[in-house]
Amino acid sequence: MSEGSATIDVEDHAREYDPEARARALQSLLIEKGLLSTDAVDRIIATYEEDVGPLNGARVVARAWSDPEYRDRLLDDALGAITELDIDVDEDTMEIEVVENTPTDHHLVVCTLCSCYPWAVLGLPPTWYKTPAYRSRAVKDPRGLLRGEFDLELDEEIEIHVHDSTSELRYMVLPQRPPGTEDLSEAELVDRVTRNAMIGVDRLGE
Ligand code: FE
């Protein structure tokens, strides 16, 4: 036994894990070692905020609404179906599963440990996604969370499924196609898809 306590309280570890502090520390270290410049960091962040925003996921959803065979492929092999649309996904680091909302089932995505998020399709996560309040309540009281924080009242008959993202497996919700959009083109449908609907804190048109 080495000196000091070797006991690791897993819950304490999860609570104290601060991804932002770790990212800052890592960035400082890489810049100090000359492996990274602040300009490069700014460029990457700008790319993900502006160029790889929620639009990629919206294109995927609109295609799935318009093409039943694409929808089947998306639910079966999300990564393959997403790359069909020329969306750049680093397949070595990101496995994605798409879960489909139905009239009886609602899916909600969270990362209970930190902030794992499918950025290739949804861009950077919203600030609230990373908060301890969202992360814990999504698991303990998803219905209350949706009602209280997102103004989304789900019928009691609708079952809520909570998906805990990890660095290995991230989730995206395929929302239901809103009523009254039958005549819209695929391009028009893209504009109806919101980031929140693809996280599962919104049901379009409800
Ligand atoms: Fe995470």
C-alpha cells in the first residue's frame, strides 16, 4: 500500500470532474509545449460554432422524414447513414446511435458524467447541457425536467427513455415529423428541425 489514501469515491469523482477546467489546463499545457497555438484553438471553435452547427443533424432528420429507406438505415447504422450525406464524422472517435421518437415513446439525451455530445451532427453543446442540474435531473426526474425547464408537457402515456452519452457512444434523437408539413420539400423541412428536438428537450409542433 503506498502512502496516502488509495480510496476513490466514484461519486465524488463524477461530481468534481470539471471538463472545462481540464480543457483549459490541457490547452495551456499544449500551448506551453509549443504543440498548439491559441489561433488554432480559436479556428477550431469557430468552425464548430459556425460551420458545423445543428444544420448537419437537421439535414439527416429531414432526409429520414422524406425517405423511409434512409430512415431505416439511419436507425440501423447511424454513422453510415450520416456519412452518406457527406457529413464529416471521425469514425475512430465517434460512434452515434439515432433513437426515434414516436407517439408513445420519447427519447432524451444526456451525458451524466460530463458533456459528451454528437458534435459532428449537432455542433457545440448548449451551456445548459453541461450543467450538473440538467445532468442529474435528466436521470432522476426527466418528466419534471422537461416540464419545468423546457416547457414540454408529455402525456403520462408517453414513455421517456433517457440515453446517457459517453465518449464512445453518443446519441441523437430523430424527432417526429410535425403535423402540417406533408407538402414541404426536404430542404424546407431542414428549417423545421431544431437542435433541442434532436437532444430530446423539444417535440416539434407540440
Ligand atoms: Fe461526457
